[in-house]
Amino acid sequence: MNCKNKLLIKEKHIELIMLYFKYRNIFNMGYHQYKIFKNLIVYITGLTKKTDVRNIFETMLSRNIFQLKYRHNSRFYIFNPYNLEYIGYNNIIDFD
């Protein structure tokens, strides 16, 4: 498989993930660690290689589809392609 086909497949995976996340309103879930989004990406795409899943996630992060916040040396992400401010009903984690 050449590089062009790999990029095309990666873009289709990203489109599929975006469609699923928008349909399920994942933005309303709030901030979560990478492992939650990793499990969702594996469920949606069926990919088994960790490097492929991480590569897709990092691409989405670089395109500002996910936003990153730090809390006590831990990273938390939110699916936010809309660039909205998250105000959750059950804010368990309080970000300053």
C-alpha cells in the first residue's frame, strides 16, 4: 500500500470518527483522558495497532478537533470541533 492510499484511509477514518462523535454528542461528555477516546476510536474504526490509533488521535489534536487541559501533570481532552466553552452539569474535575 503506497503513502497516498494510507493518507486517504486515514482521512476516511477521521471523517468517520467525527461523524460518530457528533452524532453521539461526545462534546457533552466533558474532559477525559486519552484512554477513553482511544477505546472509542478502536470501537469505531476496528483498528488494532496502537500506533495507528495514536496517530489518528494526534492528527485530530493537531487540527484542534480535541482540546487539551492539564490537571496535576495529567492530560485531559475534550472533543470540541465547535470551539465552544464547556460548562458541564456534573463538573467532577474543576479546571482553573
